[in-house]
Amino acid sequence: MAGSGVDDGHGWTERLAWAYGLIAADPDERAAALARLASARREVEAALLRINKAWLPTPRLRFKARDRRAAHKAYDEAASHCLPEALWSRHASGEISTWAGLPLALLFLEWEARYPQEWTQHAKAWGTKQSLIRELATADHEDEVRAKLVDLVDLAVQRVYRCKDREYVRVARAVDGAELRGRLHKAHRSGNPWAQIHAGYVLWLLDNPEVPNTRHVWRTWLAGTRPR
């Protein structure tokens, strides 16, 4: 299956090294990566069309079975070179902390955090964002991954709310510590009104781990009262 994680990190790098250009500061480098993504997307769409054709009714059933297997194999290959498709079979890979595709999952979330308009235009996948954030909300990560998760929480609180950003509270609770709280306090004292509100809310939830992160809790906290 595409993105199943059965191959090692080298395989992921060979297929998707170009994707790191999606988070480059240089707009030309990002443009080149976006062009590469568009090409990969066309390959995926063409492969999906072949699957659909292979499942059309026909009297040549024994040949169709072979065609279907070939079409699905071609789709898996095309999807493994494209985002977010390469990330869609996470469930077959065991723990996310040991998954070979973990660096690309972090890249996908960082791309959405730093360049949300480009992400939305070229690879919008709210369900993928949500599932990855939820899986990443564990405390058993290596220091490098943990630092990246702190960065993602910091980026999320700095901006206007986007779909599924609320899931980052799970990550904040999982990687709670001096570094994260220092970033959140800085955001809370900044001149950015969104950062002040979001960072204040996350800090309050960190201090009250028994409180669920629900819409009701958020609205009640925002109104200036404490939820019962």
C-alpha cells in the first residue's frame, strides 16, 4: 500500500525529497516543489482513472482481474510519490514514532502551518491533518521530533484559527515542558491578539489537564468564565 511505511526512510527520501521545497523560505524553491507536486498529482489522478476503468462491467472477467491488480499497483506507486496520498496508509505501520514516513508527516503539517494558502490550494486534506496530529500527540518522541512538535504548536497559536487547529492542544499536553511554556508565555505577551488568546487558552488547559478541550470549554473560557 502507498505510504504504508513498510520501506525504510531511504525509500521515503528517494520518492519525496523534493517535498522539502514546500517549506523553503525561497519562493522560487517553493514554486519548483509545487510544480513537482502538481505533476505527481496528475499521475495519481491518471492512475485512479485506470482503476475506475478496470472496474467497469465486462464479459472478460479473467482478464479484468489481472487488469485490476495492475491498476491498483500502479495507483499505489503513484500515490507513494505524492502528498498527502503517501501518508494515507499510516494504520499499517505500527507506532508513528518509529514510522519511516514520520519526517514527511511533520513536513506536511509544517507546510500547512507556514504556508496555509498554498497547502489549501494544492493539498488540502483536513482529515489527514487531524489524524496525524492525534497520532503525534504522544510523549515518547526523540528530542528532534519533540522540538518540531513544539514549533508546530507555537505556529498554530500565532494565527487565526484554521480547521483542526484545536487538535494541537493534544500535542501541547503531550510535549508540555519549559520550552513550550516559554514560547506560549511569549506569544501571550505579544502584540498579536490571536496569539494572546490562543496561547492563553492552551496555557490554561496545560494547567488544568483534567479539563477536556471541547468547543463548549473554549467558548466558556473565551467568554471570561470558567467551565463547570
